[in-house]
Amino acid sequence: MSAVLIVLGVLLVVAIVLGLWVAGIYNSLVSLRNRFKNAFAQIDVQLKRRYDLIPNLVEIAKGYMKHESGTLEAVIKARNIAYTASQNAAANPADAGAVKNLLSAESGLAGAMSKLMVVSEQYPDLKANQNMMQLTEEMTSTENKISFARQAYNDSVMGYNTTRESFPTNILAGMFNFSEAQLFQIEDVAERSAPKVSFA
């Protein structure tokens, strides 16, 4: 009888150790996932700041660029698409599809903003407008903050994905539906740089 108790005791200890090990891995994945979600929230704050500045920029430009309504409308449309994609991604940064849609929308917005900046070069009065210069400065500052926040997010995603893909964590990650996180990076080299906002 004592041999059976010893075996049961050993099995109980093994089960407890195994349970604690699984709980430790699970908690580690949760912590890493929450870290990259928080990092995405920092990007989201800066993106919202940019989305708030764009209508002001367009409104000022409207007064000077009467014959460029198509360009201005394209910027607002791209801004609205990016804003919607941002809200979807912010709702669940762990959804790789939502983050990919945001990246695509951000690429479209960068293209529209670049076109606006090129067209605005033809309007010296617009470039000299004090409000436009102030908005330009705020946009540049916001773009820099987005870049820093994106780097922090990508670092967090890399840590999460590396842990998630490492053995034996990958087995438990699959069992508990810890899916791969999407990096916040723009694939097209021409789009990697922030939209150039300069009226100087």
C-alpha cells in the first residue's frame, strides 16, 4: 500500500509541476501580448493626433488652392479610410488582418499627403500662412512620434512572436490560440518615409 501512495505522491508532484509550468508559459504569453497591445495604443494616440490635424491642414489649404479640390478631397477620403482602419486595428491589435488593413490605409494616406505637399508648392501665399506653418510643424512632430511609437510596437511584437514560436511554448500557444502578431511596417520602400510636410 505504501508503494502505491509513493507513486501517487510522485504523480501528484509531477502534475503540480507540469501545471505550474503551463501556467507560467500562459502568463508569459499574456504579458507579452498585453505589452504589444499597449505599444499599439501608443501608435494609435499619435495616429489620431495626425488624423485630427489633417482636416485643419486641408481647410487652410482650401482657401488658397481653389482649383485643387480633387487633391483636397483625396486627402480627406484617404484620412477617413485610415481613421476607420485605425479604429479596427485598435479594437484588437492582435488581429493581423486589421493591422495589415491599417498599413494599407496608411500607405494610401501617405500618397495623398505627398501629392498635397507637391501641389501646395505652387502656392507661395499658402506656404507663408502662419497657421499653415504651425500645422506643418505639428504634423512633423507627430510623424516623429509615430515613428518612435512604431519602433516600440515592433520591438514588443518581435518579443511576443519569438516567445510564441519557441519550443515548447509554440505548442501551448497553439492550444490557447495565441496567434502571430503583425509588425507595423510598410512594405513598399518608397512609402517607408513619413509623408513630407514642408511649406518652407
